[in-house]
Amino acid sequence: MYHKKHKKKGFLLVELIVAVALFIVVTALSLGSIVSILDISRRVRGNKDVLDSLNASVEYMARIVRFGNTYHCGLSPSGVLTVLQNCTTGASLLAVNYAGQTFVFRLTGTKIEFSDNGGTSYKALTGSNVIIDRLQFYTFGTSKTDNIQPYVLAVIRGRVANDPQASSIFDIQTIMTQRRLDLNI
């Protein structure tokens, strides 16, 4: 007579505990990754919102420059901002005559401000979550007799301040040209 060996059906308690422990470890690692991805996504969305706001500010400046005339860069010894003035070395103040008003853009602290009344009062152009470290305007061709179409080069350097641990640095350079032809050819 010989004995048949019976196969055991099911799992031992130790095997079940090991399987559950492996499942918990894999789940914990996965959740950590998912939380990190969600945090990165939140920061990217915040940076995008800030940069969209900054883009709107630059577009506002560009519209004033494109349709304006009488560009004045930097402070004037007389304090008059409506006199044509080239600024090849750069300045943090730009005045533009647009639709009969003098618009002024300047850097104050860490914000870009603008005035639509010749510099009497200013309003913030950039939001509180944008820190501007540098704003320089360079103007060229402001004279009516120089045969150069007037244009302004704006250089902006700053950072997004919506996350104290990691701020994104940006550099923007844009050329804004007067639309109306101003050449004496």
C-alpha cells in the first residue's frame, strides 16, 4: 500500500502577512509619489498664473508704446517727462505720450508701477506674487530727424514668489516699436 500525498490548499498565515506587508509598502511608495506629483502640479499652475499676469502687464506696456509717441526715458533734469529723450544706457523710468495723456512706467521697490496722469499718482502693474529685481528701459530713435523708427527695449528680471521654498526666476527682453511711421526719408 502506498500513501497519496495531499496538496495543501490556501495560504499559510505567514504568507498572507508577507503579502499584505508588501502591498502596504508598495501602496505607501505610490502615495508618496502621487502627493509629490500633485504638489508639483500645484506649483506649476501657480507659476503659470503669475506669468500670465506678468505677460498681461508687459502687453499693456507694449500697447501704450506701440500707439504712443514722444518717448522719454529716465529722469529729466527739468522734471519734464514730455520732452523727447533717447536713453541708450538704460533707465528704470519710461514716459510715453498716448492719446493725449502721459503714461509713466517705473520700478518702485519690487513692483512695476504705472501712471496715466503724468506721474501724479501711480498704480501697481504687477501682482504681489511677482518680485521684480530689475527693470530697464532703453529708447532709440526718439528724434524726428534721426531717420530711425522709435522703439523701446524693455529688460525685466524677477522671480515668482508664490512658494517660499522654491521661486522661479525669469528674464524678459522685449522690443516695442512705435506703429506710426516716423521716418523722414
